[in-house]
Amino acid sequence: MGLLSFLKKPAPRLVSLPSGSLTVDRTGAVLASTLPSSFPNEMVNAIVQHVLWAFRGATEAQLPLAELVINYSSLKITARELRGGAMLFLNPKTSHAPGKK
Amino acid sequence: MTPEGQTTRHRILLVDDDPSLLELYRQIFAQLPSSPEILTANSGSRALAMLEAERFRLLICDLKMPKMDGLQVLSIVRRKYPELRTVALTAIPDEEFRSRVYSLGVDLFWHKPSTQQETEMFLECLESLLGQEVDNGFRGVQSKSLVDIVQLECLSQSSSVLRIANGSLSGKIWIQDGEVVDAEAGELAAEAAFLKILSWRAGTFETLPADPARQRAIFKSYNGLLLESAQAMDEARGEAANNGHTNGAPAAPLSPFAQMSQIEGVEFVLALKDGESGHEVARGLENPERMAAWTRQSLQHFHTLGDQLGAGRLEQIEGLGPQRNVTVAPRDAGLCVGWVHTVKPGEMRDRMKKALEVWDC
């Protein structure tokens, strides 16, 4: 049984949207993070790169931004500019999350 | 391939990484009364390539797949092919994923059927989805008018919360033991919110679990409420028909663009056009080309990111800066509204809702 389970193909896993924050420097390197370790690094990098691009692009368009909020139907990403880097907050939205009164 | 002449035969694309399940479902779906053509794909990327090449009526997608999971596939499909009916199949009874699937605008979230009865119910739902017209009604489990949905819930003495979305607008109706007890839509509450929601002609709805703790704020019977909403809609139609015919000459209505630029705090409105560089600006903007390029690319970046994460529809991007604030919304090729920097984020959100209501009209 042990051998069989060793040979068994690992089942694909659905990735939950993470809740937490992270700080990155101007190169996109993660300095600190409270995101769950189960959340894939490539997805963290994708978030960071897109957000840093948006800050830089805005500056080039003469629209310097201190904060970006990206609202998806299931996730809210808040990013604060930090001397070329950024501090990011990720908050999943669910139907059963307590709403604002 | 579809034989020539059989133009009404619908096509279903079935996506699962397990070939034995694909074959099993192909056999099950062959029992559908409308005899659709069933094609299969064993990965998300293959499914996207097939959708690019051929026209389908319905996509049925497993959630757990390697490399590109079902949420990522559905996220891309909902954005690129909004007219395509979509079903998410899963073996995971998980509330988080159910919620995420519906927030993507998927028509149906279904646990993989394991009994004959479940299979029959599933086939009925699929047949219903295959037969639906795209343009009218509310997209939820079945395409019905909102009045039908409320009536069904009330007649069956159900307790539930209906969440209804219509473009940028959204609302909720609380039903307890077959009576409408409360509603909210934006700043409106109770009866006013109920009437507002029922005036929407199309959208999506989702049934959420009952909320028995909700305090009753509507005391009329559901029949009375529905009658009132029908009267209000008739009156609105009458007013619309009479509009512009008073004083002899019709008044020229302001364009949505002009109306948006008159909202308090708006510095500029920039609407992108399809193509690489087209745009239209209302009010002064000193560098429209750069702003248009940033808006276009930001939307591309964050659409891509949303697809990668399976985070659902990109609703909007807000930027706060020392000189001005902006809101970017994925309307048409892209819409960017600039605000004076003194407008606070909460106010900006409320005003953007109003701006999008104008734009969506």
C-alpha cells in the first residue's frame, strides 16, 4: 500500500485566495509576508510585478499614486507605494463575509 | 463536426483532466433531449484553444485540474465569451469555491452527480441552459424574470437571500418563510430598494442562505409589493414615452459623457475606444495619450492577474495620489475618471457608482 500511494499521481489542488499582507522592495523582492505558505510563489510574484508596473506606469503618465486598490469580484488588493517598492494587502471577498452595516 | 443544415444543434465543450470521466460524461450528456454535439478537452489551455476556433453554446468545466485550474479557465471564458453558458463541476462541497464560481458569473455550480436522480436533475438543468436566450432575464440557475424568481421563492414558503447584480448595481432581497422582509440597493433600503431592484430588466442573481436574524423592514405582502412594482414600472414607461414631447420640441438630452463630467469632483473623463490608441476626453486633461496608454495597459495587466489568480471579474481600479485620484473601470475598451485629490475614497466610490449608472444607461 505504501508503495502504491508513493506512485500515485498527486491530485491537483485548487488554490484558495490568500488573506494577508506583504512588503516588497523596488526590485519586487519580498521583504516580509504574512501570506500563507501554501499560496504559490509564482502567484505572489505575479501580483507584485503587476502592482509595481502600475505604480511606475502611473508616474510616467504624470499621475503619481500613493495607493492603488484593485477590486475583483472575489478579491481586493490594496497596495501602498513605499519608496519604489510597495506594501500590499490581500483580502478575499466571500458572500458570507460580514457586510458593512 | 456538425452536419450541414443542422444549425440549431448546440455544442457543448466538456473540460476535465480525467479521460475516463470525460468519456463517462460524454455518454451521459448524449441523453440530453436536444442531442447537442459534445466535444471534450483534457486541459484548460486546450479548451481555450477550442473556444477560440469554434463556437459553443455551453462550457462544462471541472474545477480541479493541473496547471490551469477550472477557476482560471472560467475567469478567462467569462470575460472573453460573455454569451457562453458556463457550468462548474466539482467534487468539493466548499462554500468558498461556490461563492467564487458564482462571483465569476458562472451559470451553475454543481457537485459531480453520483446517483441516477442527481444525474437526471443535472441533465434537466443543462437542457434548460441550452435552451435559454442570452439577452433577457436574470442569469442564475435558470433564466427567469425577477418577478418570477421572487414569486417562486415566496410561493414555496422559502427562506433565502437573493443577491442581484445588474452591471455596476447590486442589491439584496431577504425572504423569510415566504415573505419579503427586507431589501437593500445602494443607498436605498426596505420597500424603496425592493422596487428599485425589480425595475432592473436583466442581470444575474444568486441565492444565498437564509438570514433569520434580519430584522423585518417590509410589512406588505409579496403580492402587494409585486403589484406596486408593476405599477411603478408602467408609470416609468409612460413618463419615458412622454419625455421630450412637452413644450412642443424635445429637449436635447446630455450625453452620458457630459453627464459624468458634471458629477461633483470629476476632473476628467477618459473613454478608450477599441483599437490601439483611440480615446475621447471630456474636460481638460493635459496628457490624454499617456493617461490613455496607462489606463489601457493597467486594465490588461489586472485582467491577466485576475485570470491567473481566479479572482473573478475585475470591477475597478482606484488610484489615490497627491495631485489627483483616478478610478479605472472595465467599460467598453476602458473608462478612466479623474477626481480632484480632495475627494475622499468613500465619496469617490459612491460618485463612481453614479457615474457608471449614467454610463451603463
